[in-house]
Amino acid sequence: MLLAAIMILSVFTGCAGNKENNAAGQKESASSEGNAPGGTEAAEPLDLTLMLPIFKTNYPKDGSPVAAKLEELTNTKIHFEWVPNASYADKFNITLASGKLPDIIYVGDVKASSFVNAARSGAFWEVGPYLKDYPNLSGAKEVILSNSAIDGKNYGIYRGRALGRNGVVYRKDWLEKLGLEAPQTVDDFYNMLKAFKEQDPDGNGQADTYGMVLVKWTGGWASGFDTIKLWFGSPNKWGVQDGKLVPEHEYPQYLEALKFMKKLYDEQLINSDFAVMDSSKWNDPVVNNKAGVIVDVVDNGARLDDKIHAALQKEGKDEPDRHYMDVIGGVTGTDGALHTLPTSGFSGMLAIPKSSVKTEAELKQVLTFLDRLNEEDLQTMLNYGIEGVHYNLVDGYIERSGDTVLLESEVEGLNQMLPFIPEDKAKLVKQTALRLKQTEVQKANEATIVTNPAEALISAVYTQKGSQLDNVINDARIKFIVGQIDEAGLKSAFEVWRKTGGDELVNEMNELYSKTGK
């Protein structure tokens, strides 16, 4: 019996040792082999589970062609947990509470209380000290690392984005048909939405169109509103008065922006179901000739243009040399100036839980995988698919397949795992006039961005009560827009916000802000 016990113990010890040795061996192979771990003696594939948001009802399945090619090039076996973007925040919190986390999990809101608490408690790997060891990840930008940090530490790999990415995309063909010019002011923008509803821009003789489509967004419906409020002079989340931070909803300009949104709702210039509409359907009304405007990222303009071309091709009505969409950075408010909502330089991060990636050796394997994703071939593949199947190269540029079902089921969504560090290296879609304009608008936007002065601050109060406080504001502004409460009711809700933790938050944020020396 003693001998048997010793033999069993030896087996378990050997297994543990082999796991460590295999991890170290895979890391060594991965760093010495450009395309995939393994070299001449291929190591066992690295098992990875990734939890990512998806914006479509159709998405790439495990083992589908592009996913399989990714596995081949990185010597991995990957399982995707796709979560609809509109419900991602809820699913993230449920997954976090369950303790059963994937190897890589997308974190949409780095400053959300659930993630901050988990990171501070040691649930995620602090990756900052390791970045220098990887050829691509070592190029992470300091300002973005700072913006995405918690207490000065980085608990994930940020997903890089253009700083001036936000703006307005609209149906250019509708505008031209109605004889209108691109909007320059808030009044112009309103008149465009009104014309899109009332003047039959699609020419079908029916009153079945409206101006702008809004959707439920992670944490609220405010994706469009966060841009529009700045046109009225509202600050970006926090403003500064007499050297003190003041929450945005306490500014009169914020109220003016909400009144504008209520006007759009009352006149049916936006969709009545905006507060519950899933973001996976956001583009559909524009492509299907129901709505003419989306306020979000300007690079969506070319994507929408491609989808409209594809739909018209099936009907035999396409004009391939024409752009059906156009973009602007924004419109001027009462002060005659442009005010642009910036990104933080990143869109969420890819965090690595310690409960699933248990050792430093395993962490390094995962980081090797994430570093590899930043090479040109994988950026191109995860954006556009496989050459000859999902796209062709024409004069060095990507020409995507017109089969939207194929692209949705095998390609779209996979780019959600791309960090784009140090930069976007993927091959480019042919640089049409629209795509060139998008780039110009994003660059020009950088000169008019409205920064959040509290961007880098981490509040203990917000960590504890942030979700509750945000819900008070989200619920109140939706009710105000749809007419369930009036201005007095809105201001009463703002007082509730103060009494249920808002006062504590403001005081703490100002204490933190005073230490920045600004």
C-alpha cells in the first residue's frame, strides 16, 4: 500500500511538472518561431477560451474557416463565447461572479466597479511588467496605458482606437435627392432629420422613413447622446468650475441637449424603441431605407456604404462608382465651435483571469498569442478573412466579397480580439473617396475633442456605487425623453443621485483631482 501511494503521488507530481514544462516549452517555441509555437517539433496546441462581444445575430463558430486558420497559425485550440453587445455588461458581471472565467475576457468598461474590485482583489494578471518582452505589445502607448490603468497598473491588453473616431454618418443619396447640403449647425442637423422623415427620401411614395436610429448601448442608450450633448456645450462626463469637478448632468447645457433629444422623439425623428433596440440591429434601418443617420464612429460610414452596395447588387440596381453614405465630425453649437467626443485611445481591454490562467508560464503563452495577433497577416485575416474566399487583393487593396451572410458567419466579430498594438498594420480596403474622408475627419477631430478631466481617476465610491448611480441618470433621462417625467422630475432624479452616493462621489473625485495639480 505504501508503494502504491508513492507511485500515485509520483504520477500527480509528474503531471504538474509536465504542465509547467509544456508551458515553458510552448513559450520558448512561440518566441522563436514567427508564425506559430512549435518549431520543427510542434508543441501541443494551447487551449484558449475567449469571451467577446458580437454585434450581429450571426457570427463565426468554433472551427469555422477563419477561426481554424487562426488556430493553425498560432498553434491553439480556441473556443469562442460570443455575447450580444447590448447585454455584454450584464453577462460580464454574471461571469465574473460565477468564478468560471475564460482565458481571455473582453472588458468593455475598465472603470466599472465590478472589474475594478476584481482587479484590486487579484483576480486578473497585471500585465504591465511583461509588455517589454514582446515585440508588438512593447509598443503600447504610454498615454493609453495611463488611461486604461487602475491605480497605475494595467490589468489587460488595451484595444487601440483612433482618438478622433466619433462623428456622424448619414445617407448621402437621401440628402442629395432632397437638395440639402451637409449639415453645419445643430439646426441644420435637425432639419436634415426632419426632411428624412417628411420628404420621402427613398422615393417609394410612403411615409415610412425617419431621421436617426439610436440603440440600447452597454450601460445605457447614450452612444449617440454622448456626442450630441457636446454640441450644446455640455462637458464630457465631468466639467471644471472654479477649479472643482462638477458632474455633467448638473450643467444647463446638458439639460438643453436632453430637451433637443425629447424634441426629436416627440416629432418621431428617432426610433421610438431606442431604449431597448439591440445594437446588433443598429445598421439595419439605414441599409434597409428606413433611417438616414447614425451618430457613432465615422468609420461606420464605409461599412454601411458597402452593405448598401451589396444589397443593391442583389437587386441589380447598384451604382458601383457612387457613395451612398457620407460622414462629418459633427456640427457647431450655439458658440459656433465644434466639440467632438474623443475616445480614450482604446475600446475596452482583453484581460487574463488568474482563475483560468494559473501560472506565470501560462500567462506568457497567452501574451505570446495576443502579441502575435498584432502582425499584419493576422490583423488582415481577422478583419477581412481568407484571401480568395472572403476577399481578393486588387492592386494591393482588399476587395471584400459581396456575400454578407458568408462574412457574418465566418469573419465579422473576430476583429474584436485585435489589440492593434502598436498600430493597425492590416492591408487596406481600396481607399475610396469616402474612406479617405473618414481618415481626414478622424484626424481633424483631434483638434476639437472635449476631454474628460477625470479620465484617469479611480474612485472608491464609484467602484462601490457606480452602477447604481449610473442607472439613476440613465433611467431619468430616458423617462424625460419619452415624456414619462417632466423637467421637475428630471431634476428630482438628479437630487436622488446626490443623496444615494453622488455627493460622496463628487467629494472624493475632487480630492483625487486636487492631487493631480491641475
